[in-house]
Amino acid sequence: MTVRVETLARRNGERWRWVLYVVFALAGGLLTFVGARAQQKATDDATFRRLIDAYCSAWSTGNADAPAKFYAKDDGLAFYDLAPFAYHSWKEYHEGVQKEFLESAASLQLTAGKDLKARRSGIVAWTTVPMHLSVKTKDGKSSEAEVRYTGIWEKRGANWLLVHEHLSVPMAN
């Protein structure tokens, strides 16, 4: 009888050790996952900050060829700009913005605000950021605008490309 009780106690102790080992393994795996996710978020934030700043610099050249590298070239993609309302491919966007906006600008400066939000799910990411646009036209007029920006990015190969964007300005009070 004593041997049987000792055997049961030993098995019970081994079982609890095994359960404890599994619990620690799961906790370690969870901590690793949480840490990796936090590191991915920090990397994504830095990546999209660089992309948005380079995007603004490219548009600030006043030449629609400069920002072309940021856009997917597929037909049917929608890009909502400040004026006119919408474009449905990079080719249409490039030609429209050059004609309607950039040809009349002597200089322009587009800058992204500090409040960049980036969210990623696999190969798709979306960014939102307030921007400031300063334009001086060839006839000497100046204008300033606060711009709301949303970009939908898709990872294609090694590059993140815009597959949709929306720029808007708040309505005047």
C-alpha cells in the first residue's frame, strides 16, 4: 500500500512539473510574439515616416514625375486629390495634377505633420497624417492649406506603393 501511494504521489508530481513546463513555454512564446509585434510596429512607423517625408519632398519639386515612384501604375486605382475630384490611374493622376495644379505653381512646399499613424496587415498598410501645403503661383499669389491625407499602401516586391490615396481640406467655417 505504501509503494502504491508513493507511486501515485510521484506521478502526480511529474504531471504537475509537466503542466508547469507547458505553462512556462506558452508564456515565453506569448512574450516573444508580443515583443516581435512591438518591434514590427516600431519598424513600420519608421518605414512609413521615411516614405511620407520622401513623398512630400517629391511633390514639393513641382514636377509630377518625381513622386511617380510611390504609386502603383495599375489602371482603375482611385486617387482623390484636392482638385479636381478624382483620378482612376497613375497616368490620369500624373497628367491631371501637372496640368491643373503644378503648371501654374512657381513653387510649392508640402510637409507632413508629426501625427503620422501607420497600420499594417500583411502586405497592405494605411497611413493618415495631417499635411501643410504652401503654394506660390506664377502670377505671384500665395496660398496655404491644411490638408488631411490618407494613403493605402501595398507591398510589391521590396517596395511599398500607393494603391489609393485621399487628400482633403477642411471646409471653411
